[in-house]
Amino acid sequence: MNLKTTPAKPLTADIVLIGAGIMSATLGILLKELDPDLTIAVYERLDAVAAESSDAWNNAGTGHSAFCELNYTPQRPDGSIDISKADKIAEQFELSKQLWASLVQGGQLPDPEAFIHSIPHMSFVWGAENVEYLRKRHAALLSSPLFAGMEFSDDPAQIEKWIPLVMDGRDRSQPIAATRMAIGTDVNFGALTRALFTQLSQQPGVTFELGQAIEDFRHKSDGLWRVKVRSRATGKSRKVRTRFVFIGAGGGSLTLLEKSGIPEASGFGGFPVSGQWLKCTRPDVIARHDAKVYGKAAVGSPPMSVPHLDTRQINGRRELLFGPYAGFSTKFLKKGSYADLFRSIELGNIRPLLYAGARNIPLTKYLIGQVLQTPEQRIAALREYYPEARPEDWQLEVAGQRVQVIKKDKKAGGVLEFGTEVVTAADGSIAALLGASPGASTAVSIMLDLVQRCFPEQAASPEWQATFHRLVPSFGQPLAANAALTAAVRAHSAEVLKLT
């Protein structure tokens, strides 16, 4: 779409960003770097920034780079390991680190220790079959420069040095194995989002409003969008005129996308999945664990439910979490309405919803089982990773709410997607981000792709290309095929972001 034409009537802003989460923050910063003259208006329904999926308590905080997430490396029917998705996700996170490093160097982000820390990423499995899978996975990943330095061990003594809590009280005759990537990270996406919006809101031409609900969209013949915005405090509504709209409202994006009326939105549905954590309350236990330890997901469970025993840095405090325990709610947002799911159902997506439901009976059974879990069952799941866990040392905390994408499929009728999906209008004037995982960790890659899709002429210009490469030095170059480039950009990001 063209950002340079002069409209007949004054614009409220060139760009409207809906939702004050990591996606809108990343897109806003990128667009302002690409064209400082752009005017941007940000509208958030709640009275706080990063209060939903981007909040530190509502996501795993893992810098998702496929170092430890086993669901990104499926085993093929012939027994070999497919690492293509792992390569893609690892590369996407490297792009995120490069942008953050550039913004730290430029003074647009604060001390990186406010939002990112080094923490080993580990996979841990038990049972002979799983040990063999992890061994093959390790060998396959070492063929990619993005996984250089990954360690493997099936020696209980070595694993105990890495993760003593996991080995305390464990049967030493049990076959076990672990992999370890020392360069893993823990990211406080809430702190990062707030820092990005602080920087963005201080720039000329940017307005930022909290407590604003989006009620409707209208795309007029002049090519502009009229967005109806209502103040939740006063109840007063107004029309906002803009060239481009980005819907980055987390679980609320689907409903808003449907209101836009664009043909590309037809057929999308959503399946909400909630989560909970067990939070450790004993400082001595917390101090003995220094890793993100991921295991294998239960059969039928969604990827966001991969169990992990997880060291975190949240608001200046070291925390230890286990989970997440999946659940079901008809809400699309943690602070949403129980009517969200029903409001999202339209003629265009009933068929995909029904087909996806029929094809995912194991997932439904799994979620019902999770909802009905007793405290004793939750502790039993924790003890698979920390055998000596005591119930009195852990408390249950509510985690975030996610909406898995359901999309039309000519063969299957409807398919449940566990990744992220960017939906854009044919003219590039409106875009929405749907889905959940890996989400925040790959925000930079997703937004770089969105900018090129929605603003193709400007993105191809020498000026914008130079900015892309300044902010993300490896832009446009596949890291998985270039060991030297991977090592160089990784070393630079680590130095600037203080990752040791």
C-alpha cells in the first residue's frame, strides 16, 4: 500500500496499531526507524501495557530457538529427525536478538539486563525409546550451524551436574538423557514491550491511548480505514481515519479481524486454551536450579503445554516454575469475556470449526483431563521432573490465555494450527496476527515479513533496505546455510546484550 498519497480529509494517523503487546511494539519501532515521518496511533483495551500474552507471568519467557523444544524436531516414519522447523525458529530468534542489540546500541532500549538473561536450554527424557530419539535429534541438529555447541549426555553423573533437582531422588537404573545449549536465554517480554513502547511514545507523531475498545471497522472507497474507537472510561466513541491497521490484540485479534469484513478473514476460527503454573516458594530450591528443562508433551496435548521446569527472572527476582497445565475457557483473553468463543462463530467458519473439532478428539480429551486434575495429580506431573518436590513448596498461578488458529482446508475441511498466522488484505491496508507459539520470540521475523508484504514498494527501496540491514545485519540471508555469518551475528548480539 502507498503511504505517501494525500487524502482528501486529514488523517488521524498513517498507522493504527491495535493492542499494546510485543507485536505492535515491534512493528511500531520498525516503521518509525524505516520512516521517522510516519504518524502512529496505538490503542489498547486495558489500562496497562503488555498485560495479556506479553506479560512475564503469561508466557514461558523462553527465547524460543528450538534448542530445547522437542515438538519442533519431529521424527519421520523412517526414524530420521526433521530439523527444518527447528532451523527456521532458531534463525527467527537470532533476528530478534539482532534488532534488540541494535536498539540497545542506539539508545532506544535500556540496559539489556532489564529484559534478557543467559540461561542454559535443556531437553530431558527418560525411557530407552526417548533416549534414542534424543540421541538422534542431537546428531541431526549438529549438522546446522544454529545448533553448534549443543551437548548430549546419558550419564546420570553429568546430568546431575547440569540439573541437580531433576536427579534428586531419581532411580539411577532408569534410562535418561539430556541435551544442553549454554547460549539459551530467558526473556521478560513484558519488560521488553514496555521499554519499546516507552521509546516509541516519546517520538514525534506517536499517540498512545489505554482503555480504548475497538468497536468496528469500515474500509471506504478512498482506500482509508475508519476505525470506531470507544473510551471504556467515558463510553464516548469516535472515528479514526488511517491508511493502515495492524491488529495485534492477542486472543482478541480474531474477533476484530472478523469485524474488518475483508474476504481474507473468512474461514478462520479460534480454539481457546488456558494455562496454569506451579510456582516454587522455597528460595533454597529455586537457587539449586539454573536451566530451562523441557520434556516431551503428553499425547494429544497442544505445543504450548510442553512441560518444563523453568528458571525465570521476573521483575528483578529469580523464580522457578513448572508447567504449564493446560485448561479450557471460552475466553479469548485472560481478561476477556466468556462469550468470546461464541461471538467468534460465523457462517464462514462453522464448517472449519466442526471439522477441526472432529479431527482433534484426543486434544479435547486431554484438555478435559487437565481441567479435572487434582492438586495431587499436578504434583505427580512435577515429580517426573523433580522427584523430591513437596506440595507445600509450590503454589498454583494462573498463566496466559491463548487462541489456536483454525483455518479452512479444502481436503480436511478445517485444520487446527499451532503456530502463528498473519492475515492481510489483498491491498495490504490491514493485517492481523493470529495464533500462539512461538509468538513473542519470533516477533521481529514476523514483523519484518509483514512490512515487506504490506509495503512492498517502500520495502524494496534502497533507503528501507539499508535500514533493514542496519537494524538486522543478517536480513535476507539464511543463517542455517552460513556458519560464519551465524557465528558473527550471534557473537555480536551476545556482546551487546550481555549474554555470557
